[in-house]
Amino acid sequence: MLLRLLLLFILIAPLSIQAKSNIDIKTEVGIFLPELKGTIKNTKGSSDFQEDYKYSTSQASSFSLDINFHKTYIPNFYISYLNLSTNMDSTLNKSVTVADADFNSSVSTYIDYSIINAIAYKDFVKKGSVKKIFGYNFYTGDLELDLGLNMKLINWSFKIQDKVDLTKQPSWIDAGLLVPTPYIGMKYYFYNIILYSNMSALSFGDAKLFSYHTGIDYRIIKTIYFSSSYYYESFEAIEKNDTIKFITAGYKFSFIYKF
């Protein structure tokens, strides 16, 4: 349901805004190919997503909307949504405990993971200049610094089911985080290329979050860009007796349309 609402918002929002010369609107649709890492720890021990549950790489869909107001008194807004659902069968080499239940044989596990980044930021731009090199004029490019606040919403669910004893009830862990994190980013505009990097991080109480995103956008035609980037996202949370650490990191490819 959330994915449908977000898709509807991404499609309708640009059409509902009268895009004048002082507003830039970009929508992005892409695919994320992350490696999955992390652990579940409790008083009885720990289990590893790669070593015990045999997770490696996966695939996630991503969508975003970027609204840039060229007004000093109005912040810019960037909203992104990423969703990952995957499962794996594995044979355990040791006993593991998840949500107070013990498993020590063949198991099926399922992960459902979604991230929403809602960012309000202000951009500070230093315009470039024209330089003459070997008799040709070159524009040095524009440099942008972005500072803002990222309201990050993470929903993570893990299910484990015994494949040998089918009468045994599955165990669940549901972790949810809604945390405001500081946001910092940089962009470099050079002709048809945009180089960018940004980061959000916070460690507060039982919650720890860190993410960074770095990549390049290349303008194919006037309004369409192809983007290639590397994205890293990690969080730590405590849910009852379990401490979850989960990491997704990998390459992201997408197309961007500028209204």
C-alpha cells in the first residue's frame, strides 16, 4: 500500500505543481543491488546473515522525488523510498535463538526492509567561471553544498521457520525506527555531468543509523539523466531481547526525468 501511494505521489506531484523558472522537479526510478550483512545478538549468542542464513546479494526497487526552489527563504525537499524483500533456505551449523525461540536444523528465513528518506535542505552554490586553456574557453563548473535534516523511517522485519519440525511456530522480529538525522551533501555540476555525495548519520540511545550515497548523473538528453551510484545503509536497533545490526551496500542504477 505504501509503495502504491508513493508511486502515485511521484507521478502526480510534478503535474500538480506549476513548474515555473524558479522550481526544478526531478523524479527518479531505479534498481538497487545490495550485499546483505549483519547479525542478530541476544544473551544466548548471535547469528550472522551471511554465515548462518546464507544471504549474499539481493535486489531492491527505489523511487525518489526532488523539488528544488530557487528561493533563499524556501528549503528544498527530497523524498526517496527503497523496498527490499528476499528469502533464503539454509542448514544451520549451530543453534541460534531468534525472538526467544531456538533453531538448530534446516530453516527458511524472510527479510522485508523499507527505507523512506524525507529530507529538507538548503543548497549553497558557488558558481564557476570561464577559463581559457590552450585557446579554448572552459567553464569550471558549479559547486553546491547541501545542509539539512533527514527524517528517516526504517521498517525491518525478519521471519524464521523450521523446515524439519513443521509443527513449530515461526519466530518474528519487527524493528521500526523514525529518527531525524543531520544531512550533508555536495554536488559538482560540469556540463552534462553531476557528481554528488551525501551522508546522514546519528547515534542516539539504542538506535544507530548511518548512510552515504555517492555517484554520477549523466544527461542523455535535455530532460533525462542516467545515474550510477554506490549506496550504503546501516542501522542498529534493539527489539525486546534481540539486538539487530543490518547493512545493505551496493550499486544503484536509475533514470531521472527533469520537469
